[in-house]
Amino acid sequence: MTRQRQQWTSPPSPRLAEFMGQGWLPRAEPPLRPAPPADLTARRRKALTGLMPGERLLIPAGLPPVRSNDQNHPFRPDSDYVWLSGDQSADGVLVLDAGSGDATLYLHPPSGREDDRFWRDAVRGELWVGPAPSLDTISQRLGIECRPRDELPAELSPEPGDRAADDDALRTVLAELRLVKDDWEVRQLRTAIGVTAEGFRDVARAVRDGAALTERDVEVLFGSRVRGSGNGAGYQTIAAAGAHAGVLHWTRNDGRLVPGELLLLDAGAETDTLYTADITRTLPISGRFTALQRDVYEIVLAAQDAAMDEVRPGRAFRDYHRAAARVLAEGLHGLGLLPVTAEESLREDCGLHRRWTLCAPGHMLGLDVHDCEQSRPDRYTDGTLEAGQVLTIEPGLYFQDNDGLVPQTLRGLGIRIEDDVLVTGDGCELLSRGLPRAADEIEAWMAAA
Ligand SMILES: [Mn+2]
């Protein structure tokens, strides 16, 4: 009701209401958002219903979170919903009958001219939010029967944000189905990574040109590229200059870039089909690494190389994490920081090196930046790698600016190198090879950006 009050400080007169209902000419439907081929989503739905025989499954797209009053945060549909249907409509619900194999999408139809919603309804009215395609058009494109959202019986409609126990089970099945990407998905990820590389280049160019940049400038430069070439950023951009690099999820981005320090940029583009890249580069703000920065960089790079060597089908997921940890622990020992041997630190009952490595060096990537998180451990973290999985490899070393256990010269230094790889038949493909990784290459690339 607040909405009505905001829109109509004086209510429309009956004469205006009658007038608004007259004289509208037909016009073409707006284009649909890009979606996977219909046969692909049909195969995915069949795989799901095959694993949950006899059940009726509801997968809602969700609603945009409220920001305040009648303002919402941007809408981003549920990833499982998108994966199964290809649709991106707010408040859509996909119903799958695992007995019959029937799929039905319940969607809000476009506001027509048969009533006054097209000019009165601020949430879905055409004059408020723009025209929408007809359900027939969506049905033909996606290969799924579409029914008006109002026909979904109220008792079937899940509460937004509410997760019942059996819903968790469904989420787990879906997460595990999404672990191995099909060729179409890999193409989306390649696109996301390509756009991300362009965004990194934009930032490198601005940094190289020596303008007095802030972390916000970096966020905006990257954001401009990824919004201009896709849906936007796939997660909140981390633009961490200097000691901020030690804060793993530094998204405040309110600092400035200081010559001689490093900029850690962890960012990813999301395609219009909602697949995201996840890449980190640590750039010398002056264009050249200092000797000490380079020493630490080389350790992180060696850890990433060692990890990449372990990524192949049949290897334990944890093997590449262990390989990275070994190189980082040995590097920390070489820097004289570990009070124990690398060997001892790497024991599970020790782990002292983790004071400076902080986070796990990789995860699944896909529709979500941390993809397939609801998988059971034996399919993911305790499982083995399979061809078609896409992973990040992201070792790092982080020395807090108030860490009294490291020399002054290392304090405030943070380095992460993060790349995206596809598990292939006999190893892995570095999908983000369009961006340089080695210190020399980074310097040359910045100079040429
Ligand atoms: Mn990551």
C-alpha cells in the first residue's frame, strides 16, 4: 500500500483511468535474455528427476531483496533455477514432476491492456518496468510449458528464503549435478574470463599511466568493463591496495593506491547467461616489483604451478591444495618465518604456515563464484577431480601490517595469484592464460597495456 501512496499522491480520476485504457497500438515483443539451448536444459531436468523418482520438485527463481521501502537490490535469479530452465524471471517457479517427467514454468504474464495493471502496477506494470515477452514466446524458446504464476497453488508456493529439510536434499543433488560443466557452460566461462581479462587490462593501463587512483577507481574501471560487456561483476570486486591485500574479502575499497606498493585485484565478469570468472592479479603500482615483493611473488607463483600440476581427472581434490600448501610452507620457512620445519607445519595437527596463507587455494567455479557448495564432501572436497570441472587455483601469502612475527619489510604485503582451469581428459587447461602470471610478464604487460 505504501507503493500506491508514493505513486499517486493524488489518486487518478475515473476519467483519467478511462483515458489511459484507450488508444494503444500493438508493438513487437522485447527480446528474450540469452539462454542455453532448450535440449540442454531438458537433459539437465531429466538428470535431476532421474535421481529423485516420484517426487514433485519446486525450484523458485526468488525475488529481489528489499533495500528500503519500494526500492530493491538488483535481482539475480537462483542459479539452480537458471541451470534447469534457462529463464531469469523474478518470482518464476519451475515445477518438475519426476513421475511423469513434466516440467512447467509458472511466470508472471506481461501486463496486457485488459485491465489497468500496465500503468498502475509499479512492480510489474509495463509503463513502470518495461514490456515483457509473452508466455508463449518464452515457452517456445525454452521448450517448457509456461503457465501464469497465479495458477501455482498457494500451498505449493515456498516462502522466499525458507529452506525446508527436503529442500536441502534437492540443493545437494543439484550442486552435484552442476559439478561437471557441459561444453556450452565451458563456453560461457571462457566468455566471462575473456571479459575479465579486458577489465584487468583497463585497470593495468590506468595504474601504469600513474594517475592518483583510489581503490574505488579500480572497482569502477573494472565494473564499467564488465557491465558494458555482460551482466556485471559476478561477485563484489576486491580492490585491495597495500596492506588491504591482507584482508581476504576487502570490498570496502576506500583506500588509495600508493606508488611502490601492490594492488591486489580479485574480480570476475558475469556473462548475460550468469556464469562468472574469478581471477586475481597482484600488480606493482609503480609498474615494477621491488626485489622483496618479487621474492614473495615467486613463492606464490611456484605454489600455483605446483598446484596446477596436480589438477587432472582421478586426482583427489585436495591434492592440488596440498601441493600449493607445501610450496608456500617451504617458502615461508625459507623466509625464516616458520618456527618449525615446513614438514612439521604441514602436519594436520600443526599448520602454523596457515597464519600467512589464510584461505584454501581453490574452489569450483560456474554459475556461482563458489559453485556447487552444497555438494557432499565425498563428491567435492573429499572427492576426486573429473574432466569438465572448472576450478580456481589461488594460492596467496598475506602479511598483516601489524604482524609482530614478521620483519617490518614484509608487513602489509599481500600477494594472491588466482586462475581458472578446466579439468581435461589428461590434465587441465588454463582458461585464464590470456592474463600474464609471472612477475616479468606482469611488468611487460603493464608497460604495454
Ligand atoms: Mn576465488
